[in-house]
Amino acid sequence: MMYEDLLLVLFAIIAFITFVRMADRKGWLKKYGMSAYGPFLMWRTQGGKDFIDRLARPKRFWQYYAVVSKWLCLVVMFLMMALLIWEATIVYRIPAESAPGPEMILALPGINPIIPLWYGILGLVVAIVIHEFAHGILTRVGGMAIRSMGILLLIVPMGAFVEPDDEALVKVEKRKRMNVYAVGPATNIIVGLVCALIFSSAMMANVEPVRDNPIVISVSNDGPADMAGLKFGAQIVEINDVEISSFEDFSSFNAPDPGSKVNVTYYFNDEISTATMTSGVVLTTISAGYPADDAGMRSGMMLYSLNDTMILNEDGLVNVLKQTHGGQTINATVLSYNEEVQDYVVDESVTSITLISRLNYYETVSPASIDDDFQDYGFMGINSAYLGAGVNSPEVIVELLATPYKGADDFSSIVASSIGYIALPFQGLSPIQSPVTDLFEASGIWGALPADIFWILANSMYWIFWINLMVGLTNVLPAVPLDGGFLFRDGIDSLVKRFKGSASQEERVKYTNTITYLLAMFVLFLIVWQLIGPRLLG
């Protein structure tokens, strides 16, 4: 969105809020069943109850659905707590400058910079509507009354709400009350997963690359590609007049000596351009405490030679390391960019590196990666890229979107694939937009749609999935006033009643409230610790 558009939206929101607050004070809204609710306009209505009643008629189905929802919430609640505890134990590894801000914790469009405004609003509206309707349906299935229904508006509808009769909800048997709490987040998760299935299996599975040339998926800051203006989504066509028709052509390109100049021709935004860059394999990241870090290597340096062999490309780097073993010390020469001469020069601070065993490294950090084909050789602890440009084949991008669990055959790889799929926005792959959309086209029945419409639908499916998943996962946390907190409280009350059968009603409530409160504070601490931990320990 352009800066002027943002200002226009901001002005419209301020004007809307000002009018709503004034109309509420003067009593104008009350005549129409409306009221101000923070920055929102709340419109309550008695209408819609019949619709909820009709939806609730197949009671047996909804009762089974509620049972599934409670088990789903229980499993997800356990996994979310395990994830939060694990994240709390690794905050010391996160540099202070990389620590998330409060805006990253809030999955709100317009606040979280990762979430696109309009797709985010769409996803949030869908999430709130289905969440509240699920609560409403199980309220009626349980024989409880609904006080009112309505919508929240901030210029446009932002969500819906269903208000059950609070007194009836408190008095009803615990099983029915837990059903009401469970179906909200469970429905968000289920709808989110269905949308993910549509996005990947029905839509992205029918996308094909227009060209087979490798695509730039990341650009290292201040590397040769970055300095030459190469951007995410560019498609490499030629290097020094040599055709690059595949990822293999790029990784094995017979490059000139590191530090030499190469002409790179690429396709970007429907245009063919050529830029001159410094040839060489650039260190994009260095793992702290590993050989490259100990040897004095830093991100942005360019490998010139290892073990007295010149490093021309990525394949050459791997081939050199395959001739080494853990514990071996080899000669190393690197180049650093010199601002004065505007070029890469030999950095004399690095002369050698003592490698560790690649097998020992993976046994520690990723045992699941070790299979029958695993090869053990010298390990440096680096990520690198020729020209400082992370490149891959277009088919890999399609597979990432269409078959995220391809090759995931154990728990750790399934978890890694799930995180990767959720993290598509961080990789620049959602929303899918130009220049990436210029490189792919829809086929099959989707090919009949105009390209813009197809990508809007695809992005909508992904963000409905993403927002619903976040809403569901957040609401299932065992912290009142979240749905998971109320579920946990009723569950604890049942356990206290079972193991403290002699306790009075007053004592049981005291035990339950104390445990619920302490866990809610613990959940809050785990979340806040992600914000302040890296800054305190960094």
C-alpha cells in the first residue's frame, strides 16, 4: 500500500471513531441497538437466533464435533505449552537486535508488519465469525439461551459476536460448558487446515513455472548481488554469456577467480537486465562457536581458497570439504570488501581453520538428518551463496507451496515442515505477488481465471489459514480469559473434585482458581520472556 493510501485509511478510521464516540454520547446509536465498544461500533440484534437454532438442529453431529474439539484443544494446548517452554530455554541464542517486538507477538493486520493489511483483515473477519458462530451453535445445542448477536465495525465489518446468557453458562453442567469453550478455537484450527489444503493441494499443485531458470530467493546484505541491485524474485538467465537454464547450471558455473568481475543477465518485473558483480562464494551467516567463527570469519567475507584450492562456486566448496575430516586444520584465504578501494581484497586476519566432524555436528543438532547416504567430512559452521544470492529452482518453490511435507518421514521433519509452511511470509512467499507471480502461471481449471484473480484467491486461502491458525492456537492456551483457560479451569476443577473429594465447594473453588491463576501468569511470563529475554541476556 502506498504511503498516501495509508494516510487516507488512517484519516478515515480516525473520523469513524470520532463520529461513533460522539453519536454514542448523544444517544443516537442506542435507538438502533448500537453502541461504542472501544474503537468499534457494536451492533447488537436479536435477529439471527433462528439461524443459529437451525444450524444447531443436528445435535448428535455437534455433540460428536464437540468431543473431537475438546481432544483437539487438549493436544494443541499441550503442544503450545511445550513450544513456549522450549522457546523460553533458547532465548539466550537470539541476538538482542533480532529479538521480536510486541508487534510481532500480536497477529493483527496493520500492527504486525508480516501480515498484509487487506488479506489480514479478511482472515481476521473469517476467524472471528466462525469462532463466535461455533460458540453460539454449541450454546443452543446445550440448551442455553443466547442474549444477543451482532457485528463489530471499524468502517467495514471486523467480526461477529454471539453473547450467551452468562448465568445459564455458569449453571449448566460442566460437560456442556466445556463444549462451548472448545469448539471456538477448534473450529478456527480445522477451518484453517481446510484452507491450507485448498491452497496447496488444489491451487499451488496446479501452478507451473513459466521458465526453468533459477530464481533468487534471498540476497545477502552488502554482498555482490545486493550491491548490484539483484532482488528477490529475479531469475538468472546468463552469467558471462553462459546460459543458466537450471539451478544445477548456477551451482556448478565455472566461475572466474574470486574477486573477478562477471556480467549477470536476469529477468525481473517483465524486463531483462544485466549487472556487473564480483564473482565469489560469500559467507552469508556464521554460526557462533563453530570453526569459521573461531577462525575469525565473518558474514560478508568471500572465500578465496580452502586447503590451498581456489573456491570458484558452491559445488567447489563442497568438493574441497569432502576431502577433509574433523579435527583437521587447513589453510584458508578470504576476501573482505574494502570501502576505500570499492572492491574485495585479501583479509589477512584469517589464515587457517580447524574443522570439526560434520557427523558429530548433525548428531547434536539434527539426528534425523543422518541416514544411510550421510557423508562425514570437515564442517565449518557457515551458510554461503555464490554472489551472495541464495538461488533455487522454480520447481522447489512450487513444491514448498504445494507439497510442504514432501520427504517429511519423522516427527522432527514434520515439525520443521510445519514451521516452514507457517513461515512462508518471512520468506517473501506470502502474499505471493510480483515479481514471483510473473514467474508462474496457473494450469488446469485454474488456468481459465485471469492471473490476478487466481493469485488473489490463492493468497486469500493462505491468509485465512494463517490467521485462523494463529487465533486457534492463541485461544487454546490455558490462560483465562482465553477459551483454553476456561477449559483448563473446568478440567482442573474435575481433578480437584476427584482427588480432594472431601473438600468443600468453597475449598475446591479456591484450589481451582489458584492453579488457574498461577498457570495463566506462567503463560504470560513465557510470552513476555520472548520479548525481554534476548535483550537482557544479549
